[in-house]
Amino acid sequence: MLLVLFVLAMGMTGAVVAAALETAAGDGTRIAIAGIELVSGLTPREATIALVGAAFACGLLAAWTLGALVRRRSTRRLKQLAATIREREAAIEARRTIIAGRIEDLQRAHDELLGRRDALLSEVERLSDRAAELEERIREQHRELARVRLELERAAAGDEVVVVPEPQAADTATDG
């Protein structure tokens, strides 16, 4: 519709220019287009004012319709750009949501691994303490065996009979 109005305004502007040229070619007292007299009996000043007014009106109509066409095209382009931006924002928000969920999963896995590590470190420390305890018991038993061997060697050298106490198990109680 605007395009038709624009074409009509341009046609009217062309007709006004043709009328102005034909009026200027004549005596300036009549307005005519293509040999058809539209108005006669005017002074040259009145004819000029009428033609300038008509040209101004046609130019204003042409400018208005051209502006409306440009505005419509710009609005359509801006709507397309806004839709593209909304799609991109939606994609970015979806990525953020996915990343946030993934970060939560990774944080849970990290916390779980830290818990396992702490449990394993506690177990290693407990086993290390137990190994040190057992090593100390072994050293004590080696010292006891060395003491008993020494007493047996002394007794064998002096032909004395020595009563060797029975070794008691460190893990079991002697009284039942």
C-alpha cells in the first residue's frame, strides 16, 4: 500500500513538474499539462504559487511514504535482529544451565573423592600405627629370645639347670 502511494506521489510530482515547465513555456497565466488546460486567467505570480504549493505537497507525500517504507523495513529488520538476539540469549542460558548442573555434579564428585581420600588416609595411618606396634612387639620378643639364649648358653657353660619361663602371647590374656 505504501509503495503504491509512493509511486502515485512520484507520478504527481512528475505531473506538477511537467505543468510548471509548460506554464513557464507559455505566457505564465494558465496551468496546463500535456496541452490540456487545467486553470486559466491567473497572474504569473498566482500560477507560480499554485505550482510551488502542488510540488511541495507532492514532495511531502513522496517523502512521507518513503520514510514510512524505510521505517517499515527498519522495523522488520530490528524485529529479526531482536529474534536472533533472543535465540542467542536462550542458547547462552541453556549452556549456563548445563554448565551449572555439570559444576554441581563435579563438586559432588570432588567432595566424594575427598571423603574417600580422607578415609583411605585414616586407614593408612591406622595401619601404619598397627605396623609400628607390631614391630615394637617383635623387637621385644627378639630381645627376650636373646636374653633366654644368653641364659641357656651361660647355664650350658656352668652345667646348671635353668628353668625357662614359657613365652606368653601378647595378644591373649593369661587368665581365662
